Amino acid sequence: MAIDPVCGMEVDPKTAKISKYYKGKMYYFCAPSCKAKFEEDPEKYLEGGPVGME
């Protein structure tokens, strides 16, 4: 299982419909809103880990 870098939810890479390739790694998301937040500031989520939904 992969971890959504925005909210921390477990996501199955085999069935995930939402993903983003960033800096040589594939990230998987539970919802379009998490992907959108990640795209706004990827480093925020990669450095500090999931921060949950605000």
C-alpha cells in the first residue's frame, strides 16, 4: 500500500485512479482534492509528511 502524501490515507497503487509522477517517484492519492493540494506545494507534503485535510 502507498500513503497519500496529503492526508495520510492508505491507497492501493494497483487500483488507484489518481497519481502524479514527481521528482522520479510516483505518488498516489485518495481523491482529486488531495492531488490538487499536492500540486500547489509538493515540498510541503514531502518534507513534513501528511498534514491531513484542512
